[in-house]
Amino acid sequence: MHPIIVIPSRLASTRLPRKPLADIGGVPMIVRVVRRALAAKAGPVVVAAGDPEILDVIRDIPDVRGVLTDSGLASGSDRVQAALAEVDPEGRHDVVINLQGDLPLIEPSSLTAVLKPLEDPTFDIGTLAAPVTSDAERDASQVVKIACAFGGADVARALYFSRLPIPWGEGTHWHHVGIYAWRRAALERFVTLPPSALERRESLEQLRALEAGMAIGCARIDHAPQGVDTPADLEHVRGLV
């Protein structure tokens, strides 16, 4: 595999406006995410920005390329594909890691772990799963859960994603960590597909891939990183750095 890491980022956010520029210990959040991506050494790092201000704050970071994409693109996946078309039109990178720009505490090791499912040629997409550790986490609608069964393996097939605590019954629930490793062909196909029925119902983009017959493999990690979606999340992360 020849991966590239692309971080989609835009200022428009309903719950936390101008989120990428939020100050965390004197450093903009997008800069912290970029530094974690570089530390992973999993491939070149690109920021696919929807706004010029995001490119301004990463401009002086060595070994990072910024690409200004259409601010009206519908999703992070569309933004990643647009940036790839500019930085790698020849397709030298056959796998792209889509790293969310609101994960300032992501462990660099997670960016290599997400590639693990793609060692199996039957998987089109790799992603991450961490065990749910509390009832509150299990029941929170903002925490996406995965129906999958690892057994003794480190990789499992994702059967479904939901905001509800799936599957039913006793046993571990799995928290979906929204980082993806896409095969280029899978991403190129995905962005041409219309939003699917289950995607619209659950408001989960990955269900479009499942409904289209794509196979998603989940790599198990120990802990879900703290993301930043709300002002409360931001204050929590500020207390951790």
C-alpha cells in the first residue's frame, strides 16, 4: 500500500462555529491534528480546506500541503476526493486515510491501525472500533456504534452502524472512531453515489457504502479518542492538554 493522509476541514459548523481554529493550549485545533498525522509517518499529509483561513494557520508547517476546496462540498469524503484529484491525479497513492479534523488527541498509532483491514483484499474500506466503557457512552446518540464481532481477531467486518446501542444482548459494544482508509477506487465510486435511504435515516454517511455493497473492515483499538463536536467537548479537551 502507498497511503496518503487527507484531513478535510471547514469553518462552518452548526454546533461549534470556526472549530478548526479553536485554541487548544495556544495551538489551533487543525494544527494539533496535522502534527498527529505527521507523527504517524503513514504517508504524505494534505489538508483539504474549505476556507482560506485554515490554510493560513498550517502554511508554515513543514511537509504539509494545503488545498483549497469548494466550500459548498456536501461532505468530508467529497472534500478528500477533490483534494486528491489535485495533489495526486496520477493515482500514485492507492489508499487514502481520511482523518477528521476534530480529533486533536488522536494517537498516531491509530493511523497505522486503520490500514490493517486493507491487508485483506475483500475489504474496500478500513475504519476503527474501540470498546464502549460506560452506559452513558453506549446510550449517547452522538456516539456511533458498530455491529461487529471480533472474537479473538484484531479485525472484524462491520455489519451495521447506528446511533442506537447495537447489537442487542450481553457483550461488548463497539464505538466507531470515524477515521477511514479508503481504497482509491472505493472512494471514487462512493462520491458518485447519491445519499442512501439508511444514510439519511441515521445521518451516517458510512451506511451509503454498506448499502452499495462495499465491505468495511474494523480494526480494534483500545480507546476512542476524544473528539470535538461541541463547546463542552472543547473545554474537556483543553483540560487534557
